[in-house]
Amino acid sequence: MSEGDGDGPKPPFAFDVFTIFPGIFAGPLDESILRRAQDRGIISIAIHDIRNWATDKHRTVDDTTYGGGAGMVMMAPPIVAAVEETLGDALGQTRILVMSAGGRLFDQSLAEDLARESRLAIVCGRYEGIDDRAVQILQAEELSIGDYVLTGGELPAAVIIDAVARLLPGAIDAASTAEESHREGLVEYPQYTRPPAFRGLEVPPILLSGHHAEIARWRREQSIRRTARLRPDLLDLDALSPTERILVEQELTETGGE
């Protein structure tokens, strides 16, 4: 998608979603930040029913799997036709994603990479998946949002749209993305708001001190401790100072980690 001519407005970031259950997207994409981003012209979301490209009167999009086995497989022809016709001349310039339980694990780094595009096409698999020839012909990237199996790719597609859209300029306050989980390989520090005391639990005094340097230091320490406790797989010890590595060792010792 082009940037527009002269000083004209920049076209919205376009999401094209291909599914056989378009109604699933009615709620998640029409509320909160995603709704405002659409109203502001920051993003556009088009939901395409793959059944519209089926060639028989029953609008068939799936069939039994070659080689035997349980379940049905989504057919390649309707998917390929839907994507090729919808993208048209932009086919070669558009990244095409296929939601698949066996795909590359989606993470914040990939979300930031995708946010640098101007258009994404997302194909939602169902049943036992889609005919692999559709993936090959479309030169699609297979993505998964986690090591578990869902009934279809619609919810993962909504997750990816949300994760990418919030990174686009104007979608949310830029300061909100400056310090958050998975930045620098750490989960975010704990957050607090009013009241200062609730059911015997008080906000850490440092956060009420007004000493910004000390607050920043405390938050960094808490991020490291929480990452060691909750997501030790994210830790890059080489990126930490000797003092911070000691924090990791302390946290792992206290929680019984290695």
C-alpha cells in the first residue's frame, strides 16, 4: 500500500481476514482501542468469508484428508482464490499469515516487525488445518499464538490484529508502549493505583516518594525479579549487570528455580 501523495493523509494499515466464521470477529474488533483506531482511520479491517469463493452450490470449503485420519481439512482452491482476488495487484507486496497450531510462535518482536508493514492478510484455519498447498502457493507464514490447540484460527487472528494495531502511531499514547512487558526481554513491573491501602496491602512507599530515579531503579529490579519468577525463559543474563544477575539468582533460589 502506498503512503499517499504529497501531504495527503496516510492510508490506514489494512488487515484482511479470511475465515469461514466471520461472525466471530463482531465483538473483539468493534470495541475499545481497535474501534477507535478504525474510527480515526489508523487501521481498516475487512473480514472475508472464504465460502464466497467456493464453486459448488453447497459452498463447500473442506473435505476428508488424503491418507486417512479423523477430521476434515480446508481445501486449497477457495482459500487461494479468496486471497488472490482480494489482494489483486498487492498480492506480492502483502505478508500473508496462516494461523496454525504448528506455526512460528508469535511474540512481541514479531508484532513490532509486522507493524512496520502497511497491510496484512490473515487466513484462519479450521478443523485439522488447511491444505498445505494453499500455504505454498500463497507463500504464507504460519503463526501460532501458543503451544495449545484452539477450535480455529479466528481468535489467534484477533490477537495478532490487537497486538499489531496498538503499536501503530496514534492508536494509543506512545508512552504506554515505552515500558511494558517483553520490552528488553523482561516482563513489566507491578502496577498500583488508588487507594494507597486496600485490605491490609499497601502501595510500596517508593512509588509515593516522588523520587523518579529511585522509582525507576525499583521498577527495573521488580521487572527482573518477576521475569526470573514467572518467565525465566525470557532472561538474557548477558544483558544484565552483575548486580542484576545477583537479583536473578536470589529470586530463583527463593522460588526453587535453577
